[in-house]
Amino acid sequence: MTPKKNLPIYWSPDYVLKSGIETRTKSGPLAEILKAGEVPGVDLIAPSPISREELFVAHDEGYINRLVSDETPELIRSIFFSTGGVRDALDAMFEHGRAGSLSSGLHHAKRDRHEGFCYINGLAIAALRALSKHGANKVGVLDLDSHCGGGTFQLVGENEKILIADVSCNSFDVWRPNSDRHFLKIVQSADEYLDKVKQALKHLDDVDALIYNAGMDPFEDCMPGGMRGITREILGERERLVAQWCEDTQTPAMFVLAGGYSGPNLDLDGVARLHLPTIFEFARIRVNAKSKN
Ligand SMILES: [Zn+2]
């Protein structure tokens, strides 16, 4: 199948919940930037919401039912649409070679509880769907959010067909690798950051699909998460490395936004703009869908 020319990106206004938390707000201004045409070669597509049953592959049924009954309908709508976008991006990736969803708040969510702005672990749900619906043999989860992805490890760390590579800047939600499928590095200074990212990509060399948690919160002006010396230029190079790896290895790939927060020197529009390099790079590359299967 020939790859689709434009990069499909899933988003709808349902993702956005007016709150002080960028996890639930920043996709709004980012979608406006995309609608204005700032990144060529991108299609914004509205997803279908996820169903409760689709969440049970990764989450405890009691937890999901409590979540729906205890939280506000507005928050549930945001969570269900943004998780539906992750699922739809995964399916689109297998059709078009690359895709994304402007979703955030995934990798800390555990089987039976939410943690750190994350309610549903869309990364785990997507990885399991890649195996069950798309016949992938080996799926990689690349997590470059500033914080560790302990939720993803809890949910799919034991799955022999799922590889995890996690480069973090602090030990929040740290996990303990227990297999050669697992790669975790917590960087101590900005000057080692890109080397660790390259090692993470090497770790994933033989996966046949990639799910990328493209957190921008390592950026030095983000609070929480930022590390002094991790600049826009370094993160731009990170996104180029990841996307180029996808093209060079012809690995179908999808991204979600993940972390990225404002601070004294960074407003919400600035946070949204931090994520543009991911979209520029994914729009640039060409990957043949299912080329590795
Ligand atoms: Zn984070």
C-alpha cells in the first residue's frame, strides 16, 4: 500500500477541558496552529470516542466504572475522546505508515488507579491492539517524556511481544527493568540526553511498529519536568532523530503529545508550540505501512 501523503492527526474539541492543567488544554491551541496551516502536509481528523469495554484490556473494570461515576462528565468526555484518538491513530498508522493524536496524560495510569494527570494508559491499549488487531509481532513503546512511564511498565512490561524504551530526566514513576526487552535511562545532565535517545532507538531496532510518547517536558522552561540545558534545539534534534529512525528502518509509527507544561517563562501557546517539531518531523518522513510484517 502506498503511504498516505498527508500525516493523519486525530483531535477534536472534545479533547479540551477548561482547566489549569495543560494535559487537558494544550491540544486546543495546538490544533488552532495546525488549522492555520503552519505545518504543511497534515490532516486533522476527529476520532470516535473509546468504549468502556475497550479499556478493559488494560484497566480494571471496577476502576473504569468508578472513574465514570465519580468524575465529571466533562472530564470523562475528554478522556474517552482523547483515548479514542490514540486508538484511531494506531489504526491509521497501520494503514498510512505514520499518524498521531494530540492526546496527553497516558503513561502513569495504572491498572486500577490514575496517577500524575494520567487516567487511561492509551500507550498500553495501543500496544495491545497492535498485537491483537493488526498482527504485529513485536511492538515498541518509546517514552521520551521527562517522567518515567511506570504505568506502561506495569500494564505491558510482562508482554513478550512489547519492548519498552524510556529516557527520562527524573525518577518520578520509576520502574525496574527486568528483561532485555526493557531499556530505562534517567539522564543526569543535558549533554548526555541525545546519546541516551539514540541508545533507546537502537534498543527498538527490530520492532515492527512504534508507539511514541513524545513528551516535551524535558524542555528547560517546563514545570514540572524541565532539565537545565535541554533547549528547543536539542528537542528539535530529538524529534528529527526519532522520525528519521522510523523512515530509515521503515517502521510504522504513531505519536501522542504526552507532557509539556508552562512555567514562569512559558505560556500555554508556548507549550503548544513546543510540540510542533514532532509534527513537522512526522509530516516530513515517508514510511510504508506494514512494511516489516
Ligand atoms: Zn512528564
